[in-house]
Amino acid sequence: MIHRLLHTSIIAGLASVLYGAPIALASDAGAVPVAGSGQTPHIALLLPVNSKIFGQHAGALRDGFRAAAKVQGQSVLPVREYAVSEEVGNVLEGYRTAVAAGAQVVVGPLTRDAVTALAFGEPVPVPTLALNVPENVGRSPGNLYTLSLQVETEAHQVAQLAWREGRRNAVIISSGGPVQRRMQVAFAREFLRLGGNAVDAAYSPDPEKLRAVVRANADMYFLALSYADARTARAYLGASPVYATSAVHVSEPGPLAGYDLAGVRFVDMPWLLEPNHAAVMIYPRATPRGAADLERLYALGIDAWRVAQLLLAGARDIRLDGVTGHLSLGPDGQIERRLIAGRYVDGRPQLAEPPAREPAR
């Protein structure tokens, strides 16, 4: 479900600009009236919590944002929450309302269509931290920053991990679904750029077809697959090195699932893979604990709060030991996430290598 946020063309009609439900504004204390109140400097959190499709996921991100704010204590500015739907027109209306009400920093939008619409033609007068990446629109407003859980980022870093570990000939096994196709293409581009060779193989649950994907000259396999399909495919790959994205890492896989994925290398965020690290432990866990996708969005909310504070302070050299990865500001306002490597050992996901650390901020 999380990847539907990253590529909303899966949802018919979201690309059109429509008018949705009225915009509700709230803070931790409840509703905050805006009309007639004049401008009040604040941090705006703009999320589709009114969406039937994305409401639960937006709620998890909001909860992480609130948790980080509570840990930090007194903020320079108060937070106002602008609850919108998934409809692009409603989101842009919410953005304009926040700016008109005095927002000094805006956190959001969340869906790719809304971020694309903002990047394409909407004025961006204040620092804005979008929680997704726009489609390639050829425009990057100076105040627009992006921090996202893009699956392409993971696939790139898996390719880099495999290359560092001496892999040169990869077989990419993909089911051909929209998200899996994005994993496949992103891994192949990066692995080929590094100098490796990669061939594609179609996934099928049929045992004979799975055995047929094994190549004598392959020194690795990349699973561009869902969690369930990765469990099935792994059994037919023998002792060959196998790599995957965080799709294979769920919160509580159970011993059987863990052994099905024996030896699989993957990348993920410290929030799920390194929970005992000091930079992670200072933040409370979601209550009750949710699925891995919701945990990742909760963690994104934590880092969104921290980055928003840096943008509010005027920082332009952002380097952060984040709970979603090691964050740094790259070109075009993109905040890059460097993930850490994990591996299934004795039925459990474990940290594969000690990560390099950035100074905490």
C-alpha cells in the first residue's frame, strides 16, 4: 500500500484536478479556526488524513511528526495541521490556505500527483518539504524540498551494495507489477552504470519456471518482488547470493518466513533494522504498533519534523542521522536517504554491516 502513495497513477482519476471535501485545520489541541484570524506564523502539516485511500497512512505519518515534536519540546513556531483529501485540487487549496494563514514552513503534500502539481505550476513562496517526488516536469522551485520513501532509491542502493560485495552478473526476477517494474528498472540502470551485467527473468509461482530462471553464469539474483513472491522464489535459488529491497522486511516475519528468506540481503531504514541505536531509541514507537508500511511512514514523520526545523532555521547544508536513513541535501532540493544493509540469518533479519554515521543534529 505504501507504494501506492509513491505512484498514484495506480489510482484512476487522481491526476485530474478536482475539488474535494472542505479543508479542516487542527493542532494537537483540536480545531484551529483560520478565517478572520489574520496571519499567524506557524509550521503547516498538510496531509490527506480525510482520504479513504490514504487516510490511515497519512495518520501514521502525522503521529510520527507529533511524536518528534513532543520529544524536542518547545518549538520556535506552533504547528497547524491541514487535513485534506487525496484530490489534487483540494490539496493545492489547502496549501494556499496555509501560506495565506502565515505558514513559514509547509510539510506536505504526500501523494505524487499533488507534489507534481505543486512543482509544475503552483507558487512556492515558503520552504516546503514535500513527502514524495514529482514526475519529471522540468521545474524545481527554489523553495521546494523533497523527502520520500521512493522504491527507486532502495533499488539503486541494493545495486551499489551488490557491486561493493563483488557481484558482476545479475539476474533480476520480477513479477512485472507496477511497483516491481520500478524496482527492476532502477536496479538495472544503476547496476549497468556501475559496470555490471544484468538480465531479466519473469517470476512465476510454477516450480519448473522458477528453476528455469537459474543461470550458470549468474553470481547474484535481485528479487524485484513482493514479500510473498520473494519467499517463494528464494527456495529455488540455492546458495547463490540473493538481494532485495525492504519489501522482504516486515515487522514480525515469524520463523518460517525468516527461514524461507535465508541469506537474503536487503536495505532498509534504521527505524526497523537498527532499533537499538541511540539516534532511534529517543523516539517513542507508534502505539499500537502497526504493519511495516505504517511504521516506515511513522518514521518518515519523525524525520520530516526534524528537517522542517532545519528549514525553519534557514539551514541549507542538511546532514542528519535520521531514523529513515542518513539524510543529506542533494541537488534540486532532494533530501537523499542513505539506507543500511540487513540480512536474514537464522530466520531473523539482522544488521549486515556497521553503518557509517553522520553527526547527529
